[in-house]
Amino acid sequence: MKITLIGAGNVATSLGCALQDAGCQIAMVYSRTENSASRLASLLSVPYTISFSELPADSDIYISVLADDALLQYAPEIVKGREGAIFLHTAGSVSMDIWRLAGAENYGVLYPMQTFSQGKKVDWKSVPVFVEASALNVLQIVGNVANKLSSNVRELNSEDRCRLHIAAVFACNFANRMMAISASILNEIGVDFNVMMPLVKEMAGKLEVMSPQMAQTGPARRNDRKIMNDHLQILSSNEDWYNMYKTVSDNILKSCGNDRL
């Protein structure tokens, strides 16, 4: 089974390597920029192109790992002349129907719910992969590919996948932004962010044995108004951080109610 990768960023790099390691044949890599296309193609030892017209016509599956806006823009060009193949994307919040609207006959989604960063290897076997397809026979093929990558494969429709993506944004992207703010505050007092790692690891570890609601601690969880006001006073010189601290603390207060530690 031949697979063509459309995209050459962090997700495409990790996915392409994982597919090859699982025994899948990567036919070609496409990217809009030659540097990124040639880099990933060299890593996979396959040809590359920066033109949709040069994509192979005989691949069984075309997997788009483009950014959402680019996928919406270029889906018709990806499908054109290859309508009978299977077209997949890896986006969390884009409906699989984008392929139908682009003229594809067989299509679906292969969404790995994981964060991908350059230089950080991902254990694909543990990555939850969510699949969806236009027909049962296509779903079987997509599922077979997903099962080569991960031991945690689930079927989920486009609407529910979008909600899943929102949940992932809160759990990962927003949480990471909080870490970045923490690092900035520490930098102001000359302390390295590594000092937070035992705390962060303990927090993550607790979530393996209890719910996030049960794991919540801190001034807002205790309804410690004095400490929160002291913190807000210190943060008053930075409106963004002040508002973020207050909004999240108010939400914790509201969600925890009278159930205080």
C-alpha cells in the first residue's frame, strides 16, 4: 500500500517515520517549501515535490498533514485526478466532508491526539488515534493503518472529534501556555523553570489515579482570598496575567463550590 504525505512539518515528520517503521511504503512527500520537503524526503529516503501536479497518481492513500487553513484551500488540488484513492487528514477540528466537497470518492480522518515538537520523539503505540471514514470498507483500511501505528485506536465522528480537540486544547495547549507564563515569572526573580518540574510531574502523576476535579489544589481550591488578592496585587502590572489569574481562580471557586480542602 503506497502512501503519499501532504505536508512536512512536525506532525508529518513524526507520522512519516512511524508509518515507515510500521512497514508502510511512503511514495512521496509534498510541501509548499522546498527546504521542508527535501528535509523530510531525505529522512524517509523518498522523492519530494512542491507541486500538486507532480503528486503520484497511483498512491493508495494520500494523507494531508497540512495546517487547517491550507487543507481547506488545497484539498481540491490534492484530489484532482486522483479521485478514486483514499484521502485522509490529521486535523482535530476539520470535518472529513472537506474531501467529499473536493471531489473525493473515498475519504476519512486519522487524528493522532498528541502534541508534536521538533526533536522530541513520540511513542506512537501509546498515542490515542481517532478514525472516521466515508464507508465501512474505507474505515477498515484506515483502521488497519491506525492499528499499525497505535494500540489505542477509536472511531469518532467529526462533531465529537471537534469537542475532543477542544478538550485537548485545554489540557495541553492552554496548560503549556500557563507553563510559559510561570517560566516568565520565574525569570523575573532569576529562578530556572526546572524548579517546577517535580511539581508538574506530581500533578501529571495524580491525574493517572484520580479525576482532575479531585486533584485540584491551590489558593482558589481552598478559597484563600487573602493569598489570591496578594497574588493579584503582584500581577497588577501585567494586565494579561492579572486577568488570566483572576478568571481561572474564579472558575475554580465556582466549580469547587463549598467542597474545600
